Amino acid sequence: MILQTRFPSLTVLAEVNPLEYSGPAWSPYLVGALIGVLSMLTFYFSNKPLGASTAYARVAGMLGNLAAPRHTQRLKYFQDNPPKVGWEVMLVLGVILGAFLAAWSGNEWTGRLLPLMWQDRFGADSGLLRVIVAFGGGVLMAFGARMAGGCTSGHGISGTLQLAVGSWIAAICFFIGGIATAMLMYAV
């Protein structure tokens, strides 16, 4: 399958056509149902919504306690929410571990830092650029999630299950942003 993008120098030969994928994969319906069950169990046992962005705030607070403890302890957010390894941090670690195990057990672990599409656009020696862009994107995403009062998990899963209007608006905006980005990057 050949992917043609809006960038003339970027034509990529994809290794797998996602529509004709015959490898081991979970049913998206099963995964969606399991995420719903996980969200209900999270509410039942912790009385808290399922979300990941709080984990980043907690890790930032723990790093702040190492680098500038007096400043971090004076911040109102960390006075109300002391930095600690809570269930949110464990959830994020579990997601990372689960993704690794799924890729490894499905023989889909590539071990590549640079995807083929990235190499074709920026060169095979652009590993540092990839790390910088990924880190910068993660910082922006975490900032946006904290500013919005939740991430795609918090709003898109837990908030919409609670029929929260703000979460429905956020989820709609996530999709609009994703569609706009895909249309900019790929000839659709």
C-alpha cells in the first residue's frame, strides 16, 4: 500500500494495510466493552473517573520536589494534591507495559525509533529531532489536558459515560482536531 501525503517528498510504502490486516488483533468492540467495564470498576472502587493526565501532574510534582522542593510545596495545586505515586501513575505505567507486551506477544515489536514515514520526510539520521518533537508534543498535550480539566481518557471515556456536557464537547473537539490533522497530513 502506498500512502501519498500532501508533502511531495513524502511517499511511503506501508508495511501493512490496516484494512486488510490479518495479524493477531483484538476486536475493537471487545476492547471498547472492556474499557467501559474498566471505567465502571474504577468508579465503583475508587469513586474517581478513569484518566491519565493527573499522572503527569503528579510526576511533575515529584520532579519538582526533587529540583525545587520549597517552590513546589508552595503551589496551591500540590498543597491540595500532594505529589505521590497514586493509582493514576500506576495506570499510565500499566498502559505502557501493556502496549509493550501486546506488541511483543503479537510479533509486532519493531524496536525502531524512526518510523519509515518519518525517515522518508526527515532522513534516517533524524533521531534527535524525533525525540525532541515527541517530547514537545507530549508537553503540549499534557498542558492542554490539564488546561481542559482532563485528557482523552478523562473526558472521552469517563466524562461521556457520565453524560457530562463539557466532556462531550471536548470529545467532539478531539475528533475534529484529529480529522483536521489527518486532512493536512494525508491526501484524503
